[in-house]
Amino acid sequence: MFTPENQHALISEIQDSGLLTCYTDKTGLPVSLYFNGTALEGGFADCLSQLPAPWQSAMDQLMDENFINVNLDAIRQGRLEEAVEVVVGQENTGLFLVSRFPLSHGSETGLLVTIRDISGISESRLKLSGSNVLFDLVADNMSDVFCVVGTSGKVSFLSPSICELTGYTVEELLSRPLTGIIPPDSIEVVTRIWEEYQPLFESGKISKAEIRPVCFEVKFIRKDKSVRWAEVSSSPFIDSDNNIQGVHGMIRDITERKTRQEAMRTSLQHEIELSQVKSRYISTVSHEFRTPLSIIYSNLQLLEKYRFELDEETIHDAFELSRMAVKSLLRVLDKVTIIDASGKGKLEFKPSICNVHELCQEVVDEMNEMELVPNRIDLTVANDIGNASIDENLFRHIFINLLQNALNYSDKKQNVSFSVYPGEKGFINFKVADKGIGIPPQDMQFIYDPFYRASNSRHAKGSGLGLAVVKECLQLHNGEIFVESDPLKGSIFTVVIPVGNTE
Ligand code: ADP
């Protein structure tokens, strides 16, 4: 059966085949030929010799059968004629769909003849469809539009397939202003292309060799108000004396292609961003690893070379420095692991009932072990702070990062304060305050972004990952963080965490 589904397949096959366009004079003699929008050079025989091989033998036969000016008078009266021409070759048989339209240039009425190779469609399918059905199908469904515009800008031919493309009939379309069909930005494109043709029109004549097709994309507004994309392939055309007659164009709906391109561009952009993030991870991690690794390496060398000459205290210091360096490496790895896990939605939240005071003291002790100048953190915990439902591991990450920043961005001689006090009912407030370099106002909104470092902190060590880790860990606790900072006074980070169910 000839169903709507195989109609559709048939039409797409027809549209994908080659297209030969030919303009004739009033007697039906070919004046110029274009293959897939490109002008063919030389006399008629030369033109044919430039066609792909299967087309050449087909055209020889079609010419013998005087295919172009069949029923010229009927066509002149305004009818569109279409016929499937069968060309029997030595090896196989070709099928060509020949369409003839009347076309006025100057005072003459010639023809616009289009020939499509439809041999790809199996004979059985054609028989099944019946040639009448095929003619209707092509006339009704072919979505390519041919358009011919005179040098004055007047449209002298528009194929009926414009209705499929725009929803308007040829008459409706020609009576509307261009602004109702093409949005302003695309009108600019059309105007620019048309202006580029002006010097050619003024010169009046060009040779075929000078004809260059121009391809451009424009938006258009359909009758149902939807906006779609079209690709226009335009080219000037000439008569037998090389006089420019106007411009012909082939218009095709490319909205789906544009949508696919856009989707590809977005996913490409996403890929680029991912690869940038990856390379920032690598450069941050390798940069942050360099100093601790060289500390470990130099201490190992010291111990290897002078182990029998060194006193106890120096040996102890060498081990201590190496231990701190290893811990600092582990911290960087912790940050990267947390950001990575959270990005994949795999950061685990395992709350348990904890004594908040004890937990804070453990964090402070851990920080003291890590610092070259220990005991710079003043911890104050209000008496009425009891237990809370907290994920101990994530809690450590939150306050190790905040305290590390407070120590890192302030003078080694200055202490930082870590105070814990009750907040609104059911909440505990944690405040980490320092008198350090502060954060410039213009950087404040970005400090939680991974890898972001404020403009005044470049001289200090850091990866730009600490506050991103704090944010991720807090989110799982349903907690919040606030910051007040002034480059003249220092910074105060306040964290608010719900006590949760402590039963
Ligand atoms: P980093 O490893 O660079 O410290 P963070 O994510 O922890 O990364 O912090 C982001 C940026 O915010 C830091 O580079 C720094 O510019 C700024 N910052 C964070 N905490 C402080 C603070 N207590 N004092 C001054 N600047 C800070």
C-alpha cells in the first residue's frame, strides 16, 4: 500500500537526489544550466560534460526526446508540467522527474526546468505509487522552494512549494510586506546580499565563469507565527547574450538542522568547560603538592646523609615537618575528593549524635598539630551547647577549612576566635573571626566558587577549593553560612547548623 509513512520516505529520497536547473529562452532552448545551485560553464554540450557520469548519458537521451520544450504553449499559459522520464541506459535504467514552469524575463516567456534524479526510488515502489500519485506528492510535498527575482527586486517566480514552507500561498506571500515574513535581523542579511549584487546588475553583463552562488541563512515567520530557519542558495542568471536577468534562489527549511547544531554546540561547550575544570584540578593539585613534597624530600635527604651527626632535636623537627607536609597533602586530596563526590551526587551524609564542644575541641587540636605556630585559635563554647545530630566527618571539613583560612589570611602573631553559641530555637551558631587581610567587596560573591581566589590572596598558599567544600558539607546539614569582611578589619564567617534530632 502507498501509506503516508512511505510517502514521507519517498519525498526525502527525492529531495536528497541531485538537482539540475535550466533556464530556456522563448523557444525552449536552454540558456543557462545549474547543477545543485552551481552554474555550469560554456556551451550546452560543455555544460553537460561537467555533469556526473550517470547524468550525462541521461541528459543525452532526454535531449533527444526534446524533453525541455514539450508542450511549450500549455506551459506558457501558466501550467506547471511535471513528468517522470525513464532513461534506459546500458547497465541500468534511470528515472528523472522533470518539472517545467513558465518564467518571464524581459518581454519573453521562457521556462524554468528542474530535473531531479529519482532513480534511487525502486521501480516497484513507483509502480505501487502510480505516477499520478507521485506527481501530486511532489507538487504538494516538495519543501524546496525556487524563487526568481528580477534585477528591480520584483519576484517573478515563486514555486507553489512556498506554501509548505511558510503556510502562505504564492499570492498571499507576494501581497505581504517583507517585514511580515522575515524578522529584522534577517532582513539585514537579505539587504546586504542584495546590495552585493548591485554592482553586477549595474554592469549589465557577466560571463558564466563570473557567476558565484551565495549561500546564506535567514529566519522567517510562518503564517502560524512560528519562527523557523531557511537556507538560501542564490545565484545571478543570464540570457544567451550574457545579460543579467536577475537572481534565482533555492530555499530550504533547515530548522531541524539548526536545532541539532545548537544542541551540539551546547554539548561541545559543556565538554570544553568540563575539560577546563579537569585541567584546573590538575594544575591546582600539582601546585599544592609541590611544596609539601619538596619539604618531605629535603628532610629525607637530610636524614639519609647526616643521620649519625644530627642531634635528637633536629631529627625530631625533620620528622615533624615531614608529618605536617604529609597531612597537608592529605588535606588537598580531601578537598578534591569531596568536590568530586559532591559533583557526582555521591557525598555521603551520616549524622550521629555528637557532643558539639568535644567535636570543636578535637578540630582545634588537629589544627594546632598542623600549624608551625600552634595555639592561635581561641575556642569559646557557651555552657548550654549540648549534643547535636551531626556528620562528624563533614563537620571537621567545614571547620578545618574555615579555621585554616582564618589562620592563613592573617598575621602569624595574631589569634583567631572560634566561638559556639545558641542561635534561633533548634540552631547552633559557630563563628570564626580573624583580623587578617579581609576580602575585597568585588570578590565576595565568588568566594564559594571552586578554584576562585580573591585578588588580594595570591601571595598566600591555597587552592580555591576550601569554601566550596564548606558549602557542600553545609548543604547536607541544611546549614547556612554568612560572611562579613572588610580588608581593614578582617573577616567573620558565621555558620548556622540545625541541632537535629538528638533523642
Ligand atoms: P583557598 O584555598 O584559596 O583559601 P577557599 O575556597 O578556602 O580557597 O577561599 C576562597 C578565597 O576566599 C580565598 O582564596 C581568599 O581569597 C578568600 N578567603 C577565604 N577566607 C578568607 C579569610 N578568612 N580572610 C581573607 N580571605 C579569605
